[in-house]
Amino acid sequence: MAKNTPDFVLRPFEGLPGEPDWVALRELVPAATATARTTAEHGARDVVVTTVLPNSWAALHRTDGVVLVALQTGTSSGDASRDVATALLLALDAEPGTAIETIGLPTPGPRLQDVLDLAVPFDVTVQESFAYWLDPSTDVTPDLQAALEEADAGIIDTRRLAAAEAAYWCRMGAREYLRWAQPADEQVVLDGLARLHAKRESGFDDAKFIGYFRAAGIVVPVWELARGTEADDIEKALADFVPRFEAAMADETPLDANARRARAGLVARQVTLR
């Protein structure tokens, strides 16, 4: 009997350029956009991938012709890539000014890896406002302005760092954190973190490694920063830490007893998002 829904996919964005950033925009970053383009088969259309749209819409074909597709939506099958591709294709076919509010439960079909031109970089821009939802020619009424301000009030201050791929500084209340999505296999990342943690080298400067998330099949280590640390303050320290972390992940020798204990502690503290 044929299946009516896509199979579960642990790493739905694997194979896309910038997989860790896809995961970060889906799970961690409140307001951001990124570039993408469909294949020639699907019209070679430039599209805007975004974290979220008004009312948790799945996609939007704006009145000026710009197509936006959201990663943070309430509907999900077992394959997030298929879900987003469904919303994108519906928006491309819709008339300008149409919102794709929901997509239901998608049937098996093309995924983002089939719909997007994989040669186009996934360049992320973190946004401070959701004003990008609007066609620039839109008449912003007082009610619309108030709605935007209400949405903007929920944005957590976030910056994408230049020192490492998919590394995001954020401020939550009075505390600052670094959340860094990793493209390597989970076991490789955990072994690398364990090696460093066992030697008390998992932190850098005043950044303390506190654990990790598992999201969309990849690992997102988290560091708590010294109070008041701004994004620019950790660029150099992170750049210096990158080669040490990469060397720890590349080490294929068996973990020693201290590293094994450290790894067990890491696994016990991990949290799976969604």
C-alpha cells in the first residue's frame, strides 16, 4: 500500500548549501532572511527564505511579486524539507498578494533539495524588524505600524558572527550566549567537545561551554558569555577557538577515560528541539 505522507527525515536540510544556517533559522533565530533560487525546472525564481511570517503563514507571494517562504511554521510532517518545498511551490503558483496560510499534511513529492538551485549560496541576513514582510510600496497605516511594533517586541537580540559558519550571538534578558550550529556528524562533534571538555578547554576567554541542543539532526553547542558581552567582543576569541575545535573533531584516536566521562555528561544534558 502506497504511503500518503513523507517518511521521517532526521536531517531534512542535509545537502542544501548552508545546512547549519537552515537549522538555525528554523530553530534558533527569531528574525532573519536568506537568499535562494529555484531550479530552471521551477522557473529559476529568486525567493526569500525567512524565519517566520505573519500569523505563522507557511509562505507569502507579496503584491510586488517577491515570494517568501517560512521555516518556523506550525505544520510539519516527518520531513521539514518536503513541508517547506510544498509551501514554496504553492506560493510560486499563487497570484501576487496571496498568503499560503497552511499546507496541510504533504504527500510525498519534491523536497527543497529538488526544487532549489544548490549552486546559490544561502546568505543570511539577521533582521531587527519584521518590516521586510511588507511590499516597500505598502501604505503603513497606524494599525499596521502598531502590529509591526508588537511583532518586533518579541525579537530576541541576535547577531550572526563572521568568525565561524552558523555561529549566532544572542541576548536573552540579562545574559548573552553563543549558539553555534555544526555541520559535522553528531558523533564527531560530541567526541570533539568531550576531548576539549575533559581538558577544561571547551570554553574560550570568558565563554563557558554549558551544553548543546540537537536540532534537525545536527548539534548546536551553546556557550554562556560574560555579562554584557557584545557580538563584536567575541569575534577574535571565536576565530582563535575554531582551529582548536576543528582539530579536536578531526582526532580519530579513542577517547581516554576523562573524555569518555565528559562525553557521558554532555549527552545527559542535551536537549532535542522539536
